[in-house]
Amino acid sequence: MRRETAYKLAGRHHDHPVAGAGLHKRREIRFAAAPDGQVRQALRALQMVKGVRAAYAERPRSLLVSYSVLDHSLEMLEDALRDAGFRLDDTIYVKFVRAVVYFCEETQRHNLVSPERLIKKSNEVYVTVYDQHPHGDHDDTPAEFREYK
């Protein structure tokens, strides 16, 4: 069963009112002040990557990149830039934002590839497991004594 069909059967709606919650991301990559000209070189390098659109941002020493989270993540793009010798901004604020974005995108990518659980039937799994394990609701009295009249 396709994921969209399962969503419809379960009555789930996946509107994304929060900006950046969808599959297509638009992120800013900030670069260190030195060396000069690295933003221009990084722009050319990112424009050659399939599925990535890059442009200059409003802030100096930064680029705006757009990509699908199915194909790329900000962590992959920044790691590729670092491996190519580019120096990214390492201020505390940028490191914090980077960590949050990395976590969110990794979680979203993980959730997209994991099988969908239907909310209406999820309790059946727990009921089955509960019945198979000993618990405090077990009566050791033999059946013939329990039905004694």
C-alpha cells in the first residue's frame, strides 16, 4: 500500500503550515571571512551539483541553497564544501543553527524511509505483546477451580 493511500485511510492530513517543514529546503550557508573569493568558488561548485540550486544571499559571505531533502541534506553539502577546502563560519550561533538543522533533516529523512504506522491499528501490536508476556493480571488458579459453582 502506498503511503498516500494509508494516510487517506487513516484520515491523516499532512499540511505543512510551518516554513521548511516540506521536502524542499532553502538554507543559508555562511562562510568564514578568509580566504577571499571562496563564496564565488563555492557558488560555482554548488551549481554543478544535480538537484541543488545556489545563489548569493543578502548577507555578505553567504549563499542560499535550495534542495530536496530526499536527495541532499545541509550536512552533506557542508561536509562536501569542507572536504573541498572551503572554510565555513564557526560562530556559536551558526554552530547551534547548524546542529538543529542537521538533526531535523536527519530525522525527516529517517521518517520518510521508515514504514508508516496507521494510528488506528497501532494498539493491536501492544495488546498482542501484552498477552504474550507475564504480568500482574495473571491468575495461577487452575481453570476447574475458577469455574467452581
